Amino acid sequence: MSSIELKNKVYKELESADDYLLEEILGLIDIESKKKEIVKIPDHYKEALENSISQIKSGNTIPNAEVEEKYRKWLYK
């Protein structure tokens, strides 16, 4: 289907769309248009990430299975 055919089909569907669908479509368009934006990561997130990477490199980690078991015991006490 060509771009023009797709646009015509979308226009036709929009004419009968309810408010909910229109809001969903606008949300999708907004998300897609923001994909091209550059996101600035706050400094405190960068610091936390650097700290985490440092912990991983130094071997200061806990296996996921161990964490799950710990919380499973805690939840079902």
C-alpha cells in the first residue's frame, strides 16, 4: 500500500473515531515524534549508574536467585 493510500485510509478511520481512540492515536504520534529527541540523563542518575558499574567490576554483586530466595522467605514468613 502506498503512502497516499495509507494516509487516506487513516483519514477515513479518523472521521468515525471516538475520543478514546483519538487520544490513543495522539499519544502514539507523540511517542513516535519524541524518538528523535536527545534525552539528557540527570547527573544523579549518571552517578548512580557509575557506582553500579564500579560495584559490578569489583565483584560486589548478589546473584538474582539469591535475592529472590531472600525476599521469598521474607514475604512468606
